[in-house]
Amino acid sequence: MTVIIICGIILIGALGMVGGRRREKGMSGWLVAGRKLPTWTSWFLQAGESLTTFSFLGLAGLGFVGGVSGAYAVGYLTACLCIQYFVAPRIRNIAASRGYLTMADFFKDRFRSRTLSIIIAVVGALFLIPYLELQLTGLGLIVQLATGSQTARGLSMVLASALVVVFVIWGGIRGIARVSIFKDFGMLIALAVVTVGVVGFAGGFPEVFAAVAKADDALFTTHAPGFDWVFWVSAVAITTIGAGFQTFPHLWPPMLAARSGNVLRSNIKWLAVYQLLLFMPITVGMVAVLFIPKSTIPNQVLFTAAQHTLPEWLVAVVAVFGAAAAMVPAAAISMGIGSLVANNVTYKLAERGRFLVTRITIVAAMVLALALGIVKSDIGALLLLTYGGLAQMSPAVAAGLPRKVRVSTAAVASGIVAGVLFVAVTTFVPAAGLALGSWDNGFVGLGINVVVLGIVEAVVRMRRGAAPEPVSLDIPAEEVEV
């Protein structure tokens, strides 16, 4: 089994390197493929973020302990597309006209502030580290659960991390796209196989749901401890806002690489249907209560259930596709971190120097995330930390979308800093988060963010005696989409 998984991981890395560097000329070619990716390539890059290790492990665990509360992921991933339908093409077209390569470039240009772009780059890179760690932690856990070997867990994490670094540096955004195609088809097959196996073992549709309700009817409500309606509403709200306004830096290269805004719109219309696949791991988690111990660690539920119901070789194949679900987002995240640091922190360097910084940063980020991942972490908590922190940029992104920016740099910067500090403190200082109950700390932090932004903006306008001079966009007519 271990041999099958290791060979699968090597195959995934090889796919990312096939044909690398043929068309990658300069930072623009490597990072956004010259803004020429067609519909289907863009589709797989956009869809790649929907099915990750969180889908494999985290959602099954949420289904096991929280039941239908786990559907919050389906809720926000669908709702955020309603916002993205308008926001993503707008950002892509502004970026094409103004030459942006990263999210921080957008902030520098729209708010006329190099300092703000550096703050965005640093905050974005730091809050992506937990998300990168999440992918590597999930990959290691998948291999450990499939093989029962702690050694295989560590070896697979190191091997996958090295391969991701190599194929990202070698193949750029096109390399990630190739692996995304393999990953998405594989994830669909793997989730379907596990769901059918687990449900069939437990009695089949629809009888199995009656059995689950009899075993624990709370799983069909949002009343499970820690996963009540407050959690559901606040978690859906903050992640919808954050994802809708594209506050995740690693998703900007796929968005900016699309051939046109219409390509993004076409993909987004179908991505909402794609999210329905997430009901499969949630179902696996809920059904698993019928035959695995309630004391099972949530992140281990999916593979524990699979081992009860599937042959060993098929569990190994599922593990390979699970590894792909970790490696694709890990590649995109490491690329996002590297490009932010190189393009917006060490911006004074020539392009060749920025390329070198990008590579060094990718390696450093991967090593740090690997070290943190080896000591093990809560996958769901890491996801919410990243989402809650990065969502603090959403008011600033919204302010930068109109043709004229009417909010001051000081206001948006103050709001971001206030929101990020609140999320960080309530996450890392346990006593600080006790009073929040089931409220998502990112959601509360966003409220603080907006209040601080409003106060600072009011003070700025009082001191100036009027609203700040709006920063106007000069975009060719054919680039503007409503």
C-alpha cells in the first residue's frame, strides 16, 4: 500500500513538471500565463480550491460530530460565487489594464500607497502559512491512516513538499493547472467510491439516514455542541464575504490568468453545481457514526470508515487522490506567498532578482509549513484561522472596485490591522476567545474592522474638511464589464 501511495505522489509531481518552462517568459508568464488561459484550464484552476484536504478529512469529521452543520462549507462556497460573478471579472479586467500580478499590486495602485501594498503582502503571506500547513498536515494524515505507518506519514509529507516546490518553480501556473485536472477527476472518483462503499456497508439509501437519525438525531439539526446555528451563520457569513471578494492571495494568479472576464463568469456559473460534491464527505461522516467509535478523532473519520468498507488496494488509490487534493492547493498557496514577497516586499529588485526571491520564499514557506505540519494540527481550526484573517481585507477590496476610490488609505489600513489583530489574539490566546461562544472570530473581527474603518474615515474627512480626492481608473472601454 505504501508503495502505491508513494508512486502516486511521484506521478503527481511529474505531471506538474511536464512541459515546464516552454512558454514561461518572465514573471507574467510564470505567474499568470500571459493572461491567456482558456475556459477549461481556468475552470480547473478555479475549481481546484473547492475540493482540498479539508473536503477529504475536515468535512467528514464535521459530519461525524456536527452532522448537517458541516454543510456550512456548501453554503459559503455556493453563496460566495454570487459575489464572485461580479467581482472576479472586474478585478481581472482592471488587472489586465493596469498590469497587476498580485493582490497587493491592486492595493498599491487603487489606494496609491506602497506601504499599504506591503502590509497586504505581509498579512497575506502570514495568513496563508496555516493554510499551507493544513494541506501538508492533511496529506500526512491521509497516508498515515491509509497505511497505519507514522514513518510513511513523515516520508510522504517531505516527498510531496519537495515535489510541489520543484513543479511550482519549474512549471508555474501551467504546471498547477495540469495537476489540477488530474486532482479534480481523481477527487470525484475517490469521494464517490468512499461514499458508495460506506453507505452500502451501513444499509444503503435511503434506509441509512433513518438509522443515523435513530442513533443520533442531533446530527440532523444545527444543535450539536459547538456547531449550533450561531456557528453556522457566522462561519458561512465570514467565509462567503472573504471568498466572494477574493481576499485569498493565492487565488489571484488563477483569476488574473484567465483570457477574459467572460471566461471567469462562464466558469462561476457552473462552480455552484460543483460544490454539491461536498455533500459526499459530509454524508460519509454522518453515516460513520453507525459503525465506528464515537471517540474517533474527527479528522480520521473518512479513512477509518473507508478501511471498514473498502479493500486495501482501493484505500491506497483513494489516498493517492487525497494526496493530489493536498498538493494542488499547496502549490497555489506557495506560489501566492512567493509572489507577494517578491513582487511587493522586494519590489526594488530587477525581475531576475524577484524571481530568485520568489523561489527562496517558496522553499522557506514550504519548510516552515512542513515543520509545523509534522507536529500535527486541527485541520478545521487552520482553515477558519486563514479564512477569518484574510477576510479582513474584504472591505478594502470592495472600496477599490469602483472607478473612483473614495475611501482613504488610512481608513482601510486601520480596519485591516484591527480585524487581523482581533483574529490573531482570539485564536492564539485561548482566554481571549471564551466570550465569543460559537461566534466565528473572523466574523466578529470583520465587524470591528468596519467600525474602525468608519471612525478613521470620519476623522480623516473632518481634518481635510471633505472627502479624499477620488482615485480614478483609466481603463479602455473594451476592458470594462458591469
